[in-house]
Amino acid sequence: MVTKGLFRSVVALALMTSALQGAGREGKFASLGLDEARRELAGIDQFETTAAMWVWTDKYVYRPGETLTARWTIKPHNDFFPYTIIAYRQNNQTGEKTFLPQATAEATDIFGNTVAQGFQITRLPSIEKQVLVQVPVPNELGMHTIVVQLRDFTGTRVVKSAYFKFGVVDGEVTVSGNIESSTTWTNTKLYRIRGPVFVRNNAVLTIEPGTFVIGEPGSQPPSVLIITRSGRIVASGTRSRPIIMTSSQPFGQRRPGDWGGLILLGRATNNWPTGEGPIEGLVDSPDTRYGGTDDTHDCGTLRYVRVEFAGAELQPASEVNGISWGSCGTKTVSEYLQVTYGLDDAFEWFGGTNNAKYLVGTYTRDDYLDGQIGWRGKVQHALALVNADNGNRGFEMDNNETNHALRPLTAPQFYNVTFVGVGDRFTQSADEGTGVAAVFLRRGSGGRYNNLVAYNWVTAGIDLRDTRTLENLDSRDLTMNGVILWDNGKSAGRANSLDDQVTSGSRPFVRGERGEARNIVVADPMLRRPFEYSDPDFRPRLGSPVFRANWVQPPDDGFFDQWAVWSGAFGDVNWTEEWTNFIQEEDLR
């Protein structure tokens, strides 16, 4: 039975949609009065919006007194609701808000109206790269945020927010060579890495929340930050003050590979025959080797860190990843990390036992979650998003390229991962155009892969290769439980059937004829806005199979979050909000 209240809400929404076709025209704010808004929304709760919105400043780092220009883009996507729009700058050190456009402590809407005057109620226009405000940069040093809020027509409930981080500094520090004594980088300075920088000799590099680190492009050899086996890093940002490592090039001109990236090397075990080896991308030396016998070794802490436009080539045909861990141990902390626009892989593990949570890989040119040389860590809550700038595989797991049988086995444990591909074999095929699968396991790798979403990847959702890998199915060293497959291989004409969503060599496994594969299903995950690249939303819509009751519960082992009983990286909460940046470079030009 349909209740009278629900029927009234549906009728009201239908009438409003019909009446408002054409409202909120290109670049125009259509205003309306409070009484009109109340009549239109009678019986309708304004909790969500289909609109996309992002905001940015003309650069990341300023000196006090400079002029900051903030721009924004709004795509209403048929959202005809009335809103009040609030914008402010927040000092993330103190929490103090300065409301825009008039730089007042008193709350105003973007038209300068106070609460006492009455906020202006408006429909969302379609605008692109429009100037939101030009204001002097404040004198307060540290990280600040431009925030734009879409509030309901009463101005009380926040429906959607857009964020952009910038820093105010009083000077720059150029860093090169070795760091051999404990050092702190503060958020009142801009740090420029020139060439390879090695943290060694028991030194600890501490990076304050809200600090900007710039990799100098064009330096020879390229800029890269390496934490050696005798060093440690403590880069512990916060949601409001992430640590941002990025390119020095102007917005709109940055490219993957502008600088090297971040490398952590440790003393945990791996499956190199000698127990140690040189990290990928760097010339072999005592400072570039990893491995040992301590599986608890602490390489340091990475928390709320973004690495952007990394992946420079330091030797022929060997790029640095966004973030690399070489034989780091279980005491290493890695959580809330984003790698965007990398030239090589987003995240890669070489041996070791270190774990990670809340990982975001966006727009990288190669793979997203890559492991080899006997890595046995755990990962939960991870997202990979490919756009038309190219990309490759979601998982790429190898045991050891030269000997697939070496031990310890590459056998990570994954829970709650979402892969969203671009679906076009001509753009998402950077290295291996015939093997661009969301889940690509080869060369004798094992592991546990649970509660995954593989959506719109180029050649297949799952691709298992090599004899040793398939033998791991029989020994149960490689298992899967809970995988949603949808629209993988679509550009190659593959159907949404179980056989077509995986490669031929993987079919006996997913059919249950070999090994242990449970709950492998073909279904639309019904994600909210996965392809609005500069402002995506990967949370499932109501009725999504992501929320089915039969997905496996993560173990109660002290690391995994047992409450994440859905498939994929997201339930109802968007844990990427505020600290990440999804804005495509082309949308800044």
C-alpha cells in the first residue's frame, strides 16, 4: 500500500520537475522566495543531490597578501531543488571560518546576505570554471580550505560540500642529498625536493599535517624521497590537513611523471633468493636495497597523505611508483592515502608484511594495487578509478617474476575494494592492451580476495594466469569470496554473463569447478556517480547488490573492520570526503 504522505511527496516532486525544466539556465542563478520553496518541497526531505560540484584555487601555495582566485564548476544533473549556497575559508589550524565573498566572521551566503537579512534561495545553474571569489591571502600560516556548501532552502542542513586545500607559507626550503639526522618539515614552509633524497643513518623525517612538498620536475636525476632501511618517516596528516606531495608545475600543465614519488624500504622478509634486493626504479646501492628478517620492522607512518603526478623514470624503462613499500613490516602504518596521476603504479608492495587501509588510486597510467616478491600484507577499503588519460590493471599480483615457486608466497588479504574502469580498450591499455583486467593474478601469486566490485574494466573482471597460479587454487593458497562483476570487456563485445566477465582460463574457478570461489556474481553495483570524474560518488544506491546479506564478514583479527559487511569499498559513508582530490587536470585548464 502507498501511504498518503509518500503519494503526496511523489506527486509534488513530479510537478516540480515538470515545472522547472529549463530553470537554472547556463550560468544563471534562478532565485525564489521562502514561501515558494516551502510550497514546492512540501512533504519532501532534501537529503541528497544528483548535482556535481568542485572548487579550486589558482595554485596550492601562497605568501601572505597575495591574491587568491577561487573558481568553481556546477553540473546540476536535473537537480531542480532550491538551495542556499554558503562559501567560506577555514583556517585548519584553528578552525576559524571566514565567510565569502565579503570576508566576514558572520555567516553569509555567496550573495553576501546574513541570516538576519535572509539567505537568498536559488536553483543550481550550470556553470563551468567560473570565478567564485578573489580575496587577499590571509596572514595566518599553514593549511586552509575553501569550502562551498549546498544547504537546503532553510539554510540549516548541509546537503553537499566541495573542498579545496591550499597553504600559506613564509618561505621555501630546498632539500637535496641525504637526511642523516632527525628533521621536521613544518606547514609554514614549502619544501622542494631536488633529485633523490635519502633518509638514512637512523634519522626520522617528521612531516607536519598540512605541509606541501614539491617534487622538482626536470632535475637530473629526478626528484624522489626514499626512506632507507636505516631511516623512518612520520607523515601523519589529518582529514582537514592532509600532507600533499605534488608537482611544481602550474595547474592545468602538470603531467604524470613530473617527479619521482615516495619509497619506504624495510627489513622484513621477502622471496629474493638472497633475502634482499634493489627497489624498482632506482640504481642498486646500499641505500636502495630492502629486505631482512624482521617482519615487524617499522618503516614509519603515512596517514592522510596525497602523492600527485609522480612516476618519473630514474633509469631506462623503470619508473618510480606513487608510493612503494619494500619489505616493510607490520609496525608500519599506512592509511588514508591517495595517489593520483602517477606515470607508473599507484601503490606497490615488494615483499614484507605491512598493511594498509583507505587507499585511493586515481588516473594513474599503470596498475593500482600491485604486489610481488612475497608480500603478505592486509588491505581494506581501497578504490581505483581510471579515466581517459589511460590506466592498466586493478590488482596486478606476482609471486616472483624469475621463479614462480619461491617462498614466502605473495599472498595478501584484501577486503572491500572497488575498481571502476573507463571501459575503452583504446585508452585503458597503457602497457598490456590484451590483459587489462580488474583482477589480474599471475606468476604463482596467491592470496585472499574478498568483497570486491569490478566494474567497466577493459578486457575482463578476473584474469588468472600461469600454471603455478592455478595450482594455488587447488591448494587453497588463492581464494575469492564475494565479487560483483559488471560491464567488464564491454568494448570488446563481452556480455554481462559469468563466462564473459572473466577470461577463459578463469572460468573453471569462478564456476566452482576448481579451487574455492564463492559468491562470484554478475550484477549492476548501482553506484551513484562513478563516472563524474572530478566529483564522483561511489556509494551504492538504494537496492544495490552491494548491500546483500550474503557477503563475507571480515575476520576479527585486530586489523580488519568487521562492520564492513558489504561488497566494495563503500557503504553509506563517503570516507574520501575532504582530504582527497578527484579534480581532473583538464577541468582546471
